[in-house]
Amino acid sequence: MTTTSTPTTTAPSSGAQSYETLEELVTKRRVIVTVGAGGVGKTTTAAALSVAAAQRGRRVLCLTIDPAKRLAESLGIERMSAEAHDVDPSRFAAAGVPLTGSLTAMMLDTKRTFDELVAKYSSSKAKADSLLNNKLYQYMSTSLAGTQEYMAMEKLVAVKDDPRYDLILLDTPPTANALDFLDAPERMIDALDSAAMKWFIEAFQSTGKLSLNLIARSASVVLKTVGRITGGGFLEAMAGLITELNDLFGGFKQRAAMVQKTLRGPDIAFVLVASPAPTSLKEALYFSERLEEHAMPRGAFVVNRFRLPPAFADDAVSSMAAKAAIDARGLKLDDDAGERIAHAHADQVKLATLDAFFVRSVSEHARARMPVVRVPELASDVHDIRLLAKVAELLMSGGV
Ligand SMILES: Nc1ncnc2c1ncn2[C@@H]1O[C@H](COP(=O)(O)OP(=O)(O)OP(=O)(O)O)[C@@H](O)[C@H]1O
Ligand SMILES: [Mg+2]
């Protein structure tokens, strides 16, 4: 049921362009990637879109990164396991969310993905084992800049053509900056292939061993990176790593180019997730421009945790009115409760006004290119099936 689609419907109000709605994306695309700055709701959006697609009959694989404990529990997945896990449909049916398709969840495991890659690209099993057991490798495979993002992409490449799934939802790691995700392959190759690394390789190859003297004169970058590794055998570990990485370099480079190509395919869509804060919105827009520059397909712009005005936004709640309402219900609250409710109400009106203002300021630009979907701030974290289905419904219906 793999489908590759071209944008078709739903012209924006300006009528300038046409694009697919989020509902069309989850029913037609093969891969959807949620990207955005740290904490904006990437994991929640990926999980909710997975639910929406499974409700629409698709067989979905949700590749998630470190979901909140309660969210993982409600899907029945073990947070520490990297195995694919078929989510029990009866859990959804019991929560009034029947799935006509299926939902499989998998946690991304950076180290394991890196290890699999090493095993695949090493020229022999012995070489792979020596690299996998190298202390510096063990450090590097989790700590090198961009590794987590790159390995998320690697996992995507590995499962992309798996016939058991119609749609793959890829959650991305928490980055300070959403752009870090796109740049990850280059950053990782740059780090592996940096001048300092090259220097080490040359030094090692010319003498057959590393001398302390040479290390002392070497670029401080590498020493800083590995400086945190303590314990004996440092030089041996470094020499071993350099030899093994050299063995792999060609493989990694080709691989990074291939991963980049996968991310530019027509059957992939990026869902940009942002909070209503101006910096977050700007960053998402900038990301969208970068995607456009690279002719990479953008899917939708989700403004998550949008604060709505209170039901009685127009009539300011006076402390007197609040006090009267409290008394009328026979509640026993502090004397200043009325005043505090009035303040809280006024704050909520202001916050909602600010969110609306900031979002409006970027919407026009974004709306000409992709759907902009506002998901409101819910009263609690999105940690159970019912709330996930609620977010899914909001995303499918175009938001508030
Ligand atoms: N619309 C919403 N209303 C209320 N809570 C929300 C909403 N969206 C997300 N949350 C909550 O916000 C928290 C952060 O969300 P989430 O984990 O999806 O963000 P993230 O972008 O994946 O974060 P990270 O960058 O750390 O991976 C979670 O506790 C989630 O339940
Ligand atoms: Mg996350």
C-alpha cells in the first residue's frame, strides 16, 4: 500500500498555492518526520499522527525517541527496549479509539544503530569487533555531535522499504535548534573527517605507532573531545580507533550521501512543530525555508500548546464576581481567592492574545506554503490513549 503522492488539494485562503492537508499526508505519504526545537511536542505529534493514520487503516511504524514514561506505558512499550512492538489494538478499542490499521512502536537506540552500521561496513568481523570494543568508539558512538540525529536517519533508511508498514513516523531527537537535524550527516562526517582526525591518521600511518610527542603536538580538538575518557590504555584505544575508522571512512561517506538522498524523496514529508513563542515560530519558518532551498518536501506547520482565551474572554472577571461565584457554590476558599481568580483570568486573556498575535504574524507566510495547524494547550500532559486520540483529531481537523 505504499503510495507516492504529489501535492493536490486544499488551497490556502490566499489561493496562492495548493498543498495537502495533514489528513491527506497521513493517508498518502510513506514517511513523515516531526522536527522542531527541544520540548515543543515532536514526540507527541509523531505519536498522535501515528494514531490518526492507524485509525485510517494504515499500518504504521512509529520510530520514537525517549517518549515520556507515561506515554510509553500507555502504548505498552518498554522505554529501555529497542525492539519493534506491536501496540495492542484492544488498548485503543477500550479507550474508544478503534484502529482499522495497525500501530507498531519502536524506540530509537543511537548506540545500537551505530553498532549495526559498524558491523555492516567493517571489512571483517574481527575488525568490527575490535572497533565495537574500543573504549573511544563506545564514547564516540553516543557523544559525537550529530550522532543521535544521524542515527535516527539511519534507522529510517533501514526500515523505509519494510513491506510490513505503509507509513513510517520518525520522531527526531531533542535539539536546541531544529536545523541540527538536517545538518547531522555533514556534521558527523566533518567530525569524523576533521583535520585533527586526519592528522592522527597520517601520524599513525607514517610511524606505525603513535608517539606521545606527536600527540602533544596534535590539534587540541581531539584531545578535548576524548579528554573525558579516563582510565588506562588511552593510546592503544586511540590507535585502534583511528585504524578502524580509517577502514570505515569510505563506507560512512557514501552512506551519509545516501541518507541525505532519502530525506529528499518525494514520499517524505516534514512536519514542523513549534510552540507559539516568537523564537520557536521563527526557527520553524527558517527551517521551512531551508527545506525549500533544498527542494525537500514540507508537510505542515504545527503550532503546539497554543493558549486559547478563556470562555468569557470579553467580560473581564472581576474579583467581586469571582467571589460571588465561589460563595454561590458554597466553596470554602481563602479570602483573596476571588482576587487571584480575577488575576489568573486576566493573565490567560493576555497570554492567549500574545499567542494569537505571534502566530498570526508568521501564519500568512507559512500558510501560502503548507497547512498551519494550531493545537491548543491541553489541561494535562498528553500521556494516555484518549489524549493522544484527541490531539490526533485536532491535527486531522485542522486544529483550533
Ligand atoms: N498540546 C499539548 N498540551 C499539553 N501538553 C502537551 C501538549 N503537547 C505536548 N505536551 C506535553 O509536553 C511535553 C513535551 O512534549 P514532547 O515530549 O512531545 O516534546 P518533544 O518536542 O518531543 O521534546 P524533546 O525535544 O525533549 O524530545 C510532554 O510532557 C507532553 O505530554
Ligand atoms: Mg521528544
